[in-house]
Amino acid sequence: MGPEHEQIARSSLLLKSAPEPVVQALMATARVRDFDRGATIFLQGERASAIYIVAEGWVKLYRISPNGAEAVVAVFTKGSSFGEAVAFRHDVYPVAAEAVTDCSLIRIDADTIINLIRESPEIAISILSATFLHLHGLVAQVEQLKARTGAQRVAEFLLELAGATHGFCEVTLPYDKVLIAGRLGMKPESLSRAFARLREYGVTVRHNNAAIADIAVLRELSDEDPAHSWSKG
């Protein structure tokens, strides 16, 4: 694993607060795996054996219902980790993971981390932090679906991707807009209308790039009372 991949892993929520000896031990055993667009990373119901950190590209987690319908649970990009909670129990993955684009993932064997936890319990705090963040994200998704307009859902999604806290920012979107729509509980045509609505808030979308003129303006929309947003719509 090269220095660039190691830096991404070190800056991830999973490892950034872990003790240096623990990080070094994990980096010594971690491996980078490349996946083509559309490739399966793991299947729903498969025995969990590893944690992944996205080094490049996009990954989606999804579930298949008994009637065959697909529900997108989450999408991850550079620096995000997934698979923590179930891997440490050697449980099965409750979701499937697929490469949305060509991507590179840093794979960390679950047994390696379990052994390190026994030697250095501090790593467990990092794992709990990452797991809490995923839970918080799922709660936010439920709130989005129940109490946010389409434009607000898209605004919040863009804010999650933004690397800045104020001023201008440009973010890269997943290549497949259908994926974003599925993640936000919308139809593709509703997503297109939401992007059009966001133009009046300084958001310009070209291909898979979104330019945000002012993060504060977008955040104001995201935090706005939905009743007010609907009345303006």
C-alpha cells in the first residue's frame, strides 16, 4: 500500500483517533483492492470478514427485498469506511456493496482489528465513533424521507459531500444520477426537478459536478422549515 492510500486510511474516521502503534500495525496488513464499475464487493447475507475504506471512486450499499426490489441504503466516497459493525461479530452483511464507479478500496481484515483491540482498547473508541456516524446517517435519511422536500434532500446530500464549510465549493457526484435518486428516496425525474430548483440557490450541475456558489445559502435551505419550503414551491 502506497503513501497516498495510507494517508487516506489515517484520515478516515475509523483510524484518525487510533493510537499510532495500532495504525502502523493495521497499515502493515491492509491491502488495496481495485473494483471495476458494477463489480460486487460483498453480497447481502455473506459472512462479514473485513472493513473497507474508500480510497477512490464510489460505493453503494443496498438491500434486496423479498419481492426483488432494490433499496439504496448509503453511498460512500473517498475517505469513508463501511462494514465495521458486523465484521467484529463475524455476522453476515445485512446489505450488499457494489462499485458504482471504478474504485479502489483499502481492505482491513476484521480479525486483525479484533486482536489489536485486545492489546489496545483505544481502537474500540474509533470503531464506535464510525459506527455511530453510520447510525446518525441512517436516522438523518429517515428524517429526510419524512420531513424534507426534494430540494432539501438534495441540498443536504450536497452538503455531506462538500469539503468546505463556507463560501464556494465544487463536489463530484456519483456518475449514475439514478443512484442519487435512490439514495434520497426520489424518482430520477424528481431529482432533476430538485436540481433545477437549486439553481436559484446558487447550485449549478454539469455532468457529474455540482458547483455551489455559497455553502451558507445551501445550508439555510437545508435547515429551513419544510412547510415554508413547500409553500414557496
